[in-house]
Amino acid sequence: MSVAGTELQQQLMKLNRMFPEIDKTVIRGVVSSSRDEMSAVYRLLCMEERYRDPSEFLTIDGSGLVSSTSPLAGAKETSPQSGHRPLKSPEHADKVPQLQCPACSTQLSLPTTYPVNLICPTCKITFRQNSPPRAHPSAPLHRHDDNSRATWPACDYCGQQLTTMYERQQHVEIMHMQELEELRVLSEHVKRPLKKPAASEKGKVVAMWTAYLNEHVRKGMDNEESYNVKLQTAEQVEVLLKILFPEAQVYLFGSTVSGTSEKTSDVDLAVRLTRSDNAKHAVLDDALVIDSIWTVLTKEKLNLPWQHGLLGAGDVGLKKVTKTRVPILGNNPPMHAAAVGKDGEEGVEARRVSWQVNGDQLAVQSKLEKIKKTVSSIDPTASYEVQQSTAGGITILFDNQRTALAMKMKDPKASLHGIPNVFRTQWDLSLKFFGVRNSCLIKKYLPLPEHRLAAVAVKIWSRKSGINDPRVGLLSSYAVIILFIYYLLCTSQVEWIDPQGISLVDVKPRPLFESPKERADADPGAVLFGFFGFYATQFDWDNTVITLNRDPRVGAVTKKSLGWVAQNEVIVDRANSVRFHICIEDPYEQAEPATLGSLNLGRKVTHLRSLKVRDAFVQAFEQCFTSPDISPSELFAHPMRL
């Protein structure tokens, strides 16, 4: 055995004696993956949760496992059978673990199970205890939000809850060396000078991409047919909501309204309750309203023959998400429902309703008159065809699915033959109205067809490149569109519009489809690549806020001017942290707590992810301009290196 091998074997033997509760293969893996001996010891101590502050065991020199200055030096190494573990330093040996409130230091009773939510009897705050307290806890870094909950920092990379910022820093340095190295490489990569393309190369690439966008991307955009299906879905959702809220109005918003929607995009909906509905449900918050709607729609009394198949388990079918900043009710149709042709036989069957009638022809005629009166009360302009009116029953084919569904809701005993679009289309419903104003603002910014086409291409690219995924702390499609409009403003392609000038008074809940007028001189390829070049080479990510609240040509808004700086970050966990590595100001919505000002759409993006977002723009710019022979489909068909 070599000398190096002998030293490694000796270290493993010592560590096996020090940590008999940890598997030997785990110890060997920790030693082989650690950058030095100190790191290995610290990581093993973290596994046993014996130390919170790594300064307790100081340093390790190069001559042996533990230096003479460390409290581990001179510790008697005994066999696991002895049970003697002299790993605690003398000054902490007589301390008994205690659990204290992080706000007022009131001593609390130790729980029997972990993790657990605790309430302090003195200051009444609620906090979460993930593990038993250790013998010498460091002072926790706690913050108080509007709900008086004490919170602690979490690791940006693995989400592990930690107790102090010092422990968080040490955890990252020891456990995430690979991520830190990636952070260093990306920091250099995004700041290096980029070669600008020659005019001849740029013209060739732009022409190729304009042809690609017109031929391929345009096919996937909403047309009048797909838009009308989404419009019908909104109307049918309103019919369902009227079970609880008779005067509710459902509004379309999002990409469907702004003109940046694809045929496969889901439908974003917002419900506005009238004063009478609000008075009736004044005690309910948004989450409880969503919960009550979901409960009504999933009751057996609806008597839908295909109900159980559409209200499946997990994420399939109707779903409610109430433990979020914006509670939503949504529909994620199963494959057999979503695959049905929207204008085929199933669509016709969804307009056909039947009633069973027991009795003679006189009873049938009496039932038919009642049905006609009900139809007139729902929609006086509705047209329909009575296909059957015999002693066996009545069958009516309506001219639209909305009226058919409304008749079903009025009379649960009626039979609806097919599945309406509301259960075959993916949609999300919320009670927040910020999205309605946002959509109107974006629509005013994008009247030109080349801008809309480029905006849709940007959304597709953002998903393929991996930067568009808010579930994992990246950007949303809405944030990407704000990036695009900000670029148009900075390059004087559009005029600035004051967001406060957008009023909801004249906004129609469900506007009709508007097709933009085509222009012969439209050049969406130039718009798209100008977008990549702007954020790859010109934009100051470190200091500038992307905002539509002010005209950027008058003067850029800095992070410092809004107080969006590192010392004001709130680092809790992936879901609740507020960071300022990428700053995109929402035109209307305010942050929580209100002291942070406007909502930052990039608040979930960590430092590493912010560099990956910037690197995606650099890669797109380089691939498009420095590789003129690249196929446009390659940029959109495969994820980039993220």
C-alpha cells in the first residue's frame, strides 16, 4: 500500500471510531468528496447535528487529522462499544439543550416529535422547529412578517432549513462546492466581451429567422377557432360559479387577451364578485372561496356520467391550490378528455340535453313548456332544436354548450350527453384582478404583428432554455413578456404607456378575437435577435430594474433607488424568500410586506439561477450571430446548457 493510501486508511479508521453511528461507506464517500480533512470532519459532525458553529473545532493541520489547537485534539479515541464520546468541548459539556422562543427567548417545553409548529405563550408568535435543540445553539437570525411568524434562512441549493446566517454560509461552502464552482465559472462567462456580428452575417441570419418564425411559430399562435374555444370555456366557468355566486362575472386575461397566446396555452380566468355576493361571503377569504367552489363542483348531485373520470386523483381533473400567495381553482383534463376534437362529435354531444318524462303526451308537453321557460330565463336569445318529444322523454340540441350546461346546472336530473369545453380545456381561476389590467397593458404595447410573433417566440425560447419555470424559482411567462416590452421601450420601438392610465371600467370580461393586420415590411427576426443582443451585451443586470412604471429612455431605475439591495433581502426558503439578483417590477401589484414596495417578479431567483438566466441570453446571442449556419429549430427544439 502506498504512503498516501496508508494515511487515508488511518484517517478512515479514526473517523470510524469517532462516528460509529455513521455507516463506514458513507464516511469513505464524505472523505473522498471533501476538499480537505477539515471539511470531512465538519460534514460528519453536521450529520450527527453535534455542532452548530464549526469554529468550535477550529482547524486541522497537515501533519495529522486534528491539530493541537482543536478541541478534538487529544480526545480519547475509544471503541464504539465503550459508549464514551468525548467530542464536546469542555465549556459546553455541562449545558442542557433548551428550546427558546426566537423572538422573546421564553423557555418552552421540548416537543416529542419533529418537525412541529410551536406557539409561544408569551408573544403568541408561531414558528417551526425542525429538529431537537442542541447543547450550545447560536443565536438564531429571525424575521417577522405580517403574520407574526418567525422564520430562518434556508440553503439556496437544497432548501435545507438552517438556524443562523453563519451556519448557512458554512453549509454552502462545505456541502455545495460544485455549485460554488459553477457560480464562479458563470460569473466570468456572462461578463466576458462578445463578438459583434458583421452586417452581412446579421442580415443573413435575420432573414432566415424571419422566414422560420413566419412559417413555424405563427402556426402555433391562437387563431379565431382556438380563441373561441377558450372564450366558451370562460362562459361555462361562469355558469358553474353562478351556483354559489349568482351575479359573478368571469374575465379572460393573460396571453389569451394580450395576443401572445399559443393554441395549446391554458386559459387564465379571474372572477369578479358583485356587492351582493361579497356581502353574502364577506367572512370568506380567497382560499375559502376557492375551496367552497371546488366542493360544490365535485358533489355527487351534479350527476355527470363522466364526472369521476374528470375529477381524478393527483393533478388530473379539477384541482384547488389554496396554500399559495394567489389561491387558484384549475382544471387539468385527463388525456382522454383533452384529446377529443373541439368541433367534432363530442362538441355536438355537449350541446345535447335529455329529460326523462313519465306519463302521457300531455305530461311531455307540460314538461317541454317548463323547459322553454327555463331557457328563456337563462338566455332569451338562445336557439335550439327539439329532437325528441315523446312519451319516453325529451331531447333538445342547443346552439351552444353554455346554455346546455346552464340547463344541466338548473336541473341535476337532466342528462348532458357530452363533455363541455370547460372540462376538456386547461384553465386556472383566481380572485385577483391584477392580471386583467396587466393583460390590457401588454395588449396596448403589442398591436404590431411582428412584435406579437417575436413575443411568442421569446416565450417558447424561454421554456426551451430552462429560464421559464416559476415552480423551481425561475421566471414566469409574464415576467419574460415584461422583459420583452422593456427591450422594445429601450430601443424606441414602442412608446411608453402609463400603467395607471389603464382603467377597468371599459374592459369587457370576454373580448372577441382581434387579428392583427399583417404588414409587408414586418421583420420579426430582427426584433427577436435585437432582444437577445440587448440582454446579452447592453443591459446592466447588476444595477438596473426592469420596469414599465417609468419610461427607461428618460432614465433607468436602479435597484438602490427602490431599496432592492442585498441587505433588504428576506431569505427564508424557496417559496417565501425575496431576493434582488434579478429585478422586474410589477406594474400594479405590491409586495408583502408592503415595506418592500412593488412586487419583484424575479424575487425567487437565487444568485446561481440569475447567472444561468443571463447565460441563456449570452448563449442565444452567440448561437444566432456567431453561428450563422445554425438551424433555427435547434434553438427552439432542445434545452440549452443550464
